[in-house]
Amino acid sequence: MAGRTMQAARCPTDELSLTNCAVVSEKDPQFEQHVTVRNVTHKYVLTVKTHAGVVPGTIAFSLPQRKWAGLSIGQEVEVTNYKFDKTRQCVGTMTVEIDFLQKKNIDSNPYDSDKMAAEFIQHFNNQAFSTGQQFVFSFCDKLFGLLIKDIEALDPNILKEVNASSKTSKNQIAIGLLLGNSQVIFEKAESSSLTLVGKAKTRESRQSIINPDWNFERMGIGGLDKEFSDIFRRAFASRVFPPDIVEQMGCKHVKGILLYGPPGCGKTLMARQIGKMLNSREPKIVNGPEILNKFVGESEANIRKLFADAEDEQKRLGANSGLHIIIFDEIDAICKQRGSMAGSTGVHDTVVNQLLSKIDGVEQLNNILVIGMTNRPDLIDDALLRPGRLEVKMEIGLPDEKGRVQILQIHTIKMRQHNLLAGDVNIEELASETKNYSGAELEGLVRAAQSTAMNRHIKATTTVEVDMEKAEKLQVDRNDFLASLNNDIKPAFGTNQEDYASYIMNGIIRWGDPVSAVLDDGVLLVQQTKNSDRTPLVSVLLEGPPNSGKTALAAKISEDSEFPFIKICSPDKMIGHSEIAKCQAIKKIFEDAYKSQLSCVVVDDIERLLDYVPIGPRFSNLVLQALLVLLKKTPPKGRKLLIIGTTSRKDVLQEMEMLDAFSTTIHIPNISNGEQLVEALELLGSFQERERACIAKAVKDKRLSIGIKKLLMLIEMAVQIDAEYRVSKFLSLLRDAGALGSDNIFGM
């Protein structure tokens, strides 16, 4: 049939407008099923229906069709029959953009795209569609505006197969014929608040939230591989998994993460870089104290402002809203336990309430991720830590040796690139020497080594000048790192060598088998702590008379253990402390010890810690109870702790039921005979051989009882006078000190 000139008209009924067909009069010569409608500039292919209400000589179009084709009422168009080439023009996959037709019909109900696709194919079966075409579709008594995004042709070779619908080619076509085995994919319009569920929706709008070109080293994060893996598993797996499966599981995304741990271990750095790693909105980083405001209601308003963008986007875009990240640094400043601040204005409580309601209140948001950071998780309100709020709690602890290698490599990468790092610097060696160093302390170590290297090239005369010739050959070498390691940067959770060095400044005097036995037992206890998985907590009490060298032996055992964390809990550090302050100080030492893989705590002079005096008797029950709890408390999984206690009043501890808190007790005796005394004098080397012989003769077969510490004091007093009087003076001092029996052994 040759082309006919016809006039454009309005569609006679609403039902026909929903068919996506052009309508002609029943009285006009019959067209075939599909026609080409040509105006001055373009041509369009449409499917044709007949209706008695159409005036002969006109062709009726719905309003969306007229908008799409640019037709006006009464405009002349040329209409000719169109025949599809079914080998090349059948629709394999058609992507359709969908939105509510009218804003007043908007709702938040989810629409099943699978049912929608089935009804679409049934309703529009065997119809012509063109890329860019606009039309109206009725589903669940709602009207939707549709736009054809693209059409892929069906592979003609598989039309003969039974299950052909899933095997489509990737040939893009401008015009296609919709068949019963075509696949229709719905894509929500960009600004639409329509919620689609099911498999027949596009996946392009759900691109991965993980930035494809990220890696930890470039971001400057090292030693946190396991922690990040755990965070990813809990917080992001549901966001990168195919959304259809997530919806079928009824899975809700994690909305909050709490990062806690010692200062300088990478909490803030990790939170800051998570924003760069994700294809999300720019994260909002807030310091906890910034939220607080002196005016009533302003603190709560500050919380609401943080969530305003996420709320607005969720209202507009629903489930397709982007991810909004809000990072709270020092979250304990604003989220303390409600009711814990006596006499306060209650501002903290209302801020916590506001935050709780925003994260997981009645009108809950599903497009947020709140990351909180603190080194005091014990201060945070319990309601904030329940599932649905900050449910992923991750300890960012001290890095292990592998992590320290990564961190040192990150901080020396630029020096390596520009050949400023000497060849004798071994990163693995530095990592093994920096036990219990945090990431910040390792960075400080690198800075200190750089400063040491630079200092070699500075001429400090009357003016400070840089030796430019040498500066150009500047290299940071191994000695620079070792100097910084020994002098500049010490780990906060490490070993304070000055602490125990003062207790063993004269060395350990092995005056007899008892000393060797104690040290051998100490080695066994250290080995047990290191190697036994059944006893992560090992505790030993060194008891004996005053001045017998208990503290020195405890310090020696702890030093020889080479544990990365060694702390001495000593009464001299707590002079003037109240009972509560003393308990907190002791508790902090133990809490710090739990942060290290291997730790040793020496609890020195326990009766002095307890404020024990025999008059009364009196002691601090508060400190006693704290010690009893801490001595029995097993360290966290993967951590091991050796506790060495010392006391001169075993009987008192027995009455206080403290002996049972220790795994074992070792007795430290005094020097008890002449042979041991002479052995000690020989090791100390203060007397000549002749003098020692005289002393040996004087104390032969006599009962002695003197501590090594007291003996050292007496020797040092005696050697201050002339050589000929030293021996008699020493023996006199020995008698006055009560170290010998009451019989007159000197013939005086």
C-alpha cells in the first residue's frame, strides 16, 4: 500500500492512550499491523489499532506520543505500512526508564520489577518500539511514564531453541519488535523516588561502592589488613553484593562502626581513608567536642544538620540513595553514659538521645554509615553500641611485626624513590626492634632518623649553615635509625628501661644456689607464658625478708624475658594518691598490658601498695579488692601476661587471702652462712683476698641472716675508711645490724 497523507489527532479514549498504539478509523482503508509515520524531519514506527471514534483521514496519537514525535493536532503526516525483518529486528533485551507519571501519585511502596516486566510483555506483545520513545504504562492501578533507553536485538539463530529468552546478542538497534520471549529491564529515572525490587531492574545504577583504584599503601595505611578485612565483611559486604540477593535475604546494611584502641594506631587515619575508598558522598568529619554548644538546643541541632543531606536524599531517591558517611572523632566526648554526669545541664544526655534516634530511630535511615572513634570505649552509652547502631566494634591495636614492616615501608617510600635511604637500612630489622610501637611512633621514628641525618650536614658556628656539598649526598643510614630508637622515640606501651635498671644497677649477685634457683624458675615461668596456650596468665609471688633482693630479682626476670611490654607497679609512683586514684593507676597498668601480645607486670612491695601497717592493723580494702581481681583476670584472647609480685609480709597476704591469687610462690632467703657471705664479697670485689680470708675466719660456723641489699650497704660503709680498719669495721657493722648471733665472736 502506498503512503497516505493524514492529519494528526487526539487519542479518543484513555484506554487507547495506554496501548502505545496509533489509532485510525475503522472506515479508512486497512493498514497492516505496523506503520511508519513521517513528518517533515523524522519518521517513526508505531503499531496501529482501529476505533470507531476516530475521524476518517486522521491518525490519533496519545499525548506522550505527540511529545516524543513532535506532532501537533491537525499536522499532516505521511503514513505507510512497515514490515519488520524478524531475523534482525526482534527485541532481545529492552531497557526502559521508569518514573511516576504524576508527582501526586508518588509513594514509597516497593514495586516488583519481575511482575512489572511480565505484565509489560503481555500488554505490549508484538508491538513496535523505538529508542527514545515515550509512553504510559499502568501497573498496580498506578500510571508510570516510560522512556526506551536502548534496545538489543535477539540473536536469530536461537529463535528455534526452547529456552532462548536468556541468550541475547549485544547488537544495538533503533527499532525493535517486542516478543513474548524478549527481556525487559526497568531502570529508575535519575531523580525518581520510585523503589524497584526484583531481578528485572537494571544493575548499572548499582555500581560498586568500592573505588576500583584504591590500595592501602598509597593511602598510607599499614598493619591493619585483618582489621580492615573484618570491617569490610561486616559493614560493606552487603553493600557490594548483588542487590537482588540482598533484598531476597531481607538483609539490612550495617549503619555504624566503632573503632577503638590505643592512641596513634590508625583509627582516625582509617576512618578518613574509608571515605576515599568508597564511591560515596564526601564524608563529613566531625570532632566530638565541636558538636557541643552553650545555647540550649544548638547541640542537638548540630547533630540533625549532619544527617539532613542523607534524609533529604532518601526521601527523593529511596533505596537508590548514595551512601553518606559521617565520621565522629573522639565520640566519647559527646556520647557518655546518660545520667553519669552528676550536676550537669543534661546537654550530653540530649545529644546522645538525638544521635540514637537519627541512626536507628522510628524514621530510620538506610543510606548512612556512622564511624565513631575513641580510646575510651568504656565511657560510651550502651544504647549506642547495640546492633542497628554502632554494631561493628573493631579494636585497632598495636601493629604486629608484619604490620610494622608495612608502616615503615609507607613512611620511607619517598626516601627510597629518591635514593635517600642508605643500603644498610633493613626495614625487617627495624620492625623486629620496634616491638609495641604504634603507627604514629613508627612515623615519629622515621622523622627522628631524618633529623639526625640532616643534623650531620649543619654547621653550627656563630650562624647555622647547611653544608650544601654534603647535603646533596644526604642519606639516612642504619645508625640514624638506631640512634633515634635508643634516644628519641620510646613506645608508650613499651618497656621503660630506666624503671627496672635502677633496681638492678649493681647487677645480680649470685651468692649461692638459692639465687640461681630463683632465676632458673623465672626462666621457666617466662617460657610457660610464651609457649603455653592453656595458661595465658602466669603469676608468681617472690616473698622473703626485707633487703633480700626480691625487687632486683623480679626486675632481672622481667628484663631477661625480653617481652615487648614491661611495667613495674611500684608504691613510689603512687605517693599521695587517694585510694581511688591508686586503684585507677594500677588498673591502667594492667589495661595497657592487655594491649600487647606479651606483657610482664611487676607488682612491687604489695603490702606498701595496700597501705598496710601492723598497728591496728590497717590496710586499704579498696586497693586489695582491685589487686585480687586484676591478679586473677585472664588477658584477652591472643594476649599473654606474666605477673611478678614481691612482698616481705607473706603472713599478712595469707590473712588477706591474696596468696591464692598467685599461681606459685618462691621464697627469697637471706645469706645464711659464712660460705655464702664470702662468695658475695668475692663477687662484689670490694675487699682484698687477705681481707676476705679474715672475714671468712671470723664468721666460720656462725649463723648468719642478712639480705644482699643490706650487705651491700654495710660493705660500702666499711670501705670508706683506711684499709687496715676495714675488716674490723665491717664485722662490727655486721654485728650491729643483727646479722650474727649474740655470742661474742670477735673477742672484744
